Amino acid sequence: MTNKLTRADQLRESIEEDIATGVLPPGASLDEAELTARFQVSRTPVREALLQLVAAGMVEMRPRHGAVVAKISLHRLIEMFEVMAELEAMCGRLAARRMSAGQLETLRAAHLACQEARDSADPDDYYHLNERFHCLIYEGSHNSFLHDQAKALHKLLRPYRRLQLRVKGRMISSFDEHQTVVDALAKGDGEAAAVALRGHIVVQGERFGDLIAALSQVSQA
């Protein structure tokens, strides 16, 4: 039987999406009264949703300011990308050994969907399809604890991963990197998959500068 999302869960997902898309940038206030009016609900599910987001690290409770979208320092952000790179590498290494033929075909289909978004030059569509691509690899690891850890950190990094895709040429290079990952998984080459995923995620060199520039544009906006 499928579990239905509670109203608080639905609100949490809506607010998460606003954070990921930049509608609610880091530091933005989350006023309970405004949220209850916007979603046409009582304060109880709003408070529950905010507490869930606090537990996930996406929202902070500040004295005299209430709930605000969490701000992550650049140093902390780079550290999080480093850990994300290693978690994805581990998922890829295990998935190369454990993915079923059916899972691999589903991943190929997700990869082709990313190609269509790339060709349409649609970073938002590509972002959502890219997210599905990565989640399929987490599932393919067949390690539920690793899957949950990767998913949780992925969620925290959503706004910043999305920003990266708006950098000129990043969608094209991202898709090419995905192809390397798919090829390695198809061959059952765990080390090659791990190397490809680590390089795909880690922020260094030119990508470091691109991230700083993208963050600067958001703060100015």
C-alpha cells in the first residue's frame, strides 16, 4: 500500500522546491503567517514542515528572526561537494557490480531523457532529469544506508547543483560525463564508474570559479 503524504510533507516538498530553484534564496525569511496564507492551511502543518526542513539542514531557526533558509559558507559548501563526490563514487562502484539489467536499461533511458533536455538548452528540465539519473545510481548500489546518506546530502546541495547547470556549457559537459558513467556501469567496471562520478561532482579548478560566480549573481539578484 502506498503511503500518502501528509499536508506537512507536501508543504515541506513545496518549500524545498522553492529553495532549490532560488525562489527562496539562502537567508530568506520563512514567515509562518505568509506561508499559511499562501498554502491556505493552518499554522500546525506549516510548523511541522519547517521543523522537518530544520532537521534536514535546509532551514535554520534564529532568535528574533524565526525560520530562515540556511546559508552555507563557501568553505563548508566545498567540503560538502567533496563528501558528495565520494558518496557518489561509492554508489557507482557498488552499482557496477550490483545493478540488474533492468536497472541499467532504466538508467540508459534516463540518460537519453537528459540528452533531450540538453539539446533543448533547458537547464531546469535537465536539472530534474539529472537528479533522477543520479538517484537511479544510488538505488543501483543496493545499499540502503548509502542510498539514504547520498540522497540526504544531494537534497542539501540541490540549489547549488542547479546553479552549476546554468553556467555556460555545463549541461553539455555534464551529459558527456554521464555517458562515461553509463559506459563504465555497462561494463561492470566499478573503479572507472567511481572515478567518473567523483570527477563529475567534485568542485575544483574552473568549476570552483564558476560556482563562486554563480553564487555572486544570486546574491546580487
